Amino acid sequence: MRGAGRRRPTESLAPDRRHPPNTPTTTATADPWQHLSTPVPGRDSDASFCSSRPSIGAAPMPNISDRSYQTSALRAINAYLASQSVPFALKHPLPSAKDITETLKLLLHRLGFESNKIDQDLSNVLKFLKCPLKLNIKSALRAPGTPHSWPNLLAVIHWLVQIIKYNDFKLNSSSSSFENDKQFMYTLNSYLNYINGDDEAVVALDEECVGEMREWADKLNEHVIAVEGNANELEVKSEGLKGATSQKERLEQEKAVLEKDVSKFHVMIEQLNGHLLEVKKKLEEKDKSLEAKVEDRKRICEENEDLKKKIVEQGINSRDAERMKREMQAVERDIEETEAARNGWEEKIWELDSEIAHKLKEFERLAMECNQALRRLKIGNGFQYQLNANGSTPAEVLGSDYKSVLKPALASFTDEIKRGSMTKYEELISLRQQSGDNAIKLDEKINRIKILQSQIDEAEAQLNALRSEMHEYASRCAAEARRLAKEVESEAQKMSLVEKEAADFLKTSKAELQVKTTQTEEQVRLCAQELFDLINSVSSHKEYMGSKIARMRNDLLDTAGAVADIYKEYRPAQG
């Protein structure tokens, strides 16, 4: 047969974008795993196993802990969810468990599963699709939004989204697209050259395809790098436009802060005025009560003097003396009580003086704060609060009337802020127009980025297909190695059992050989005796037969001679 010793062309040097391995190609209503259970007919020497051509190195597994990979994967998943018009999305950096569960349900529904047992269905899907990513499904679904389980779960969701997107693309693509598919044309031409026996054309076609794919990959990487740079610049500009506050907003914020300070200042002034009025009322009450006590003391002293004069003028008897003694004792008691009350009022006066001094210090501190707030306002009239401890009214204590001096300055300051706000509002309108233009440009860039992202997703699908093929080949090699190891181990065990059985058999055989040897020697002796007897009988029989044969020969010769004589006699008579 022509080309019997040649190798077949590989089915593909790079993963087919339309037919990645182990990917369901049915709709969501059909059985998505039918192609996995049905064996695919093919030739005896499959190119993926028996080709002598060196395989192209597959891409490494993605680093699921990398923030850039997580961001790109999350962006791709949210784009797919937005295309499906679902009311939920995965938020960065840790989405809620409800959103993750709803996303998994949607993906399983797209793959043809309607059951509510998400963990079992997801395990079956990953098992049948031979997912290269490791995931502990029970622990991951028990707490899906935690930093420990979210990266692995995100990688698996991204992998399922890529498979579903490929499945949708394959269902929507027509057969006429094969003519423009370089991968399909390469496979077709490679097999045609293989059938025709042109190995040189196969090698040249492989080299050409590998060169084109490498050139395309380099261009795509350069384009992706340029687009990512532009996207980063646009994001920085967008963040700058969003985060920057206009001068009007800053002035309004300052105005609000100043108004809060002024209102706070007015509240403190009103509180100080209330405290001053209360203190003045208390002082007036204390003064009145003190004047009343002084007058009562003077009156009592005058009454005592009058009583002393009356006592001197009157005659004193024993009864009068006792009564006067009792009255003197009562007067002394009243004097002691009056002295105690006077001491108590003096202590209250001292406490009131200390309280007034404390309040005055507090007023001074509040006045300093108010003066600092006025200096920050920069009113320009030089108004300052100066306390007067000897004042009797709030205006005298504060040093001036703030209503006649401060309010006009605040009103002029407010008018100036309003005039500045109008100019800033006009500037804000122009900035909004510029922002709208920038937003339109940004949308164009975003659309371009989405197109490039789709191309990147296709490249990632190719890489994932290569990765899955490599993982499948490695798993087959590992299974073959384990099978060979088990076979070697079983053979070793069998060999040890055979050696043991051989040793036992040798031991028993030696014993049986000894017995058989003795039996055989006895039989040989008997057989030898029989042989000797047989030889003797044979020799005697031989002698007997020899003598008998000799007698028969002699008889035959005699008979032949007699017959010849008879013939001779008969022949002349005939002549």
C-alpha cells in the first residue's frame, strides 16, 4: 500500500475554535452528554496518540490567585450575564452567595440541567467535561463568597462560561464558514496530502501553519497590550473626571462648613446669654436675701438694745430674771442660728463666685473659638469678640453688638459666594459638555475593548482546549503508569507465590523421587529378570525356528527338485 510506512498528519496543531475537545455541542433542551457516551469512529492510528510529529507545548494553567486574572474572568462572566439579561451580577471583589448560586443555576440550565441539586449537577458536569481545575464542590458551595473558596469557584465559573459561549457560537455558525476557517482548510489539505503520499507537502503545510499562528499570536499580544494601555489611560482619565470636584462644589462645601460654624457660634452665644441671665437672677436673689438678713439683724440688735434699756429701767425680781434668762437663751439660740445661716450664705456666695469665674473662663474659650472661626471666614471688617467681666448685660459682657456688625458682613459674603457660584455653574455646564464628548469617546473605546476582549476570550478558549488536551494526556499517562505498576506488583506477587509453590513442589518431588527411585529400581530388577528370561526363551525359540526353517528349506529344495524332474519328463513328451 502506498505510504504504508508514513505517519498521519496531526488532526490539528492548535485547538479548533469551533470544535474544542470534550465540549457539548447540543442545545440546552437536548442531552449535552450524548457525544461523550457514544464512541467516535476513527482510524486505527489516531493522530493525537500515534503521530511521530512533536506536539506543540500547551499553555500553563492560569494562576487563579492572580488579581489580573480574577478581574478579567469576572469581567467576562458579567458580560455574559448581561447578554442573558439577568437581574444579577457578580460584584468585585467578593460577591454574595445568592448571586453565585443563581449564576451556577443559570449555567447548569444552559448546559441542560433542571434539577435543584446544584452540588450534584455541578459535580457531574465537571466530571463529564473533564474540568482541569480542582474544586471541592461541597465546601465551596457551603461558603461560596469567602476569600478561601472564591478564586477556585471563579475559575470554574469562567471555564463553564467559555464552554457555553463556544456552544452558542457553534450552534449559530453555518457550514459555509468552513471555507473561511484556516484551521479547517489546514486540516483538510493536510489529510489530502497524507492520502496522496506527499510527506514534504505535509511538513511544509505544518511549518507554514505554525508560522502563521505564531505571527498571529504575536500580533494579537501586541494589539492586546496596546489596547490595555489605552484602556488604562482612559480609566485613569475617567476616574479623574469622576473623582475631581469642581470649584463650585468646593465653595459650596466651604460655605456649608462656615454656615455650620456660624450657626454653632450663634447657639453657643445664646447658651452663654441664657447662662448669664440665670447667673444674674441668682445674684439678684442672693443680694436681696442678704439685704433682708442684714435688715433683720439690725432690727434684732435694735430690739435687743431696747430690751436691755427696759430691763435696766425696770425692777428685776426672781420671776422676771428667770423669764429674761429664758429669753436671753432664746435670743442667743436665734443669734447662733443666724450666724450659721450667714456662714452658709457666705459659702454659697463663694461657690457662686467660683462658678461665675468658671463660666467666664468657658466664655473666654468660646470667644476665642468664635474669633478663630471669624478669621477663617475672612469677612474683612475686623470684628472680634472681647469679654468684659464687669458687664451687666450680654452686650456689655461680649464687648459689642454682633447683630449690627456681623450680620451685614455675612450677608455680603453670601452674595459674593452666590456670584462666584453662577460663574462656576457656567464652567460646570461647559465641563459637562466636555464630559459628554469624553463619555462618547470612552464608549467607542469600550466597544473596541469588548471586541478585543472577545478575541482574547477566543484565544483563552484555545489555550484552555490545549490545556484540557494536555491534562487528558497526562491523566492517561498517569493511569497507564498506575496500571503498569499494578501489573508489575501483581506479577511480583504471583512470582513469589509461584516460587513458594515451586519450592514446596521441589521438596515433595524429591521425596516422591526417592520413593519412585526405589520402586523403579525394584521394577528394573524385575524387568531385567523378565528380560533375561525372555532373551533365553527367544534364543531357544530362535534355535527352534532356525532348525525348523532349515528343515523347511531342505523340504522346499527337495520339492523343487522333484517338480523340476517332473517338468523335464513332461516337456519332451509334449515336444
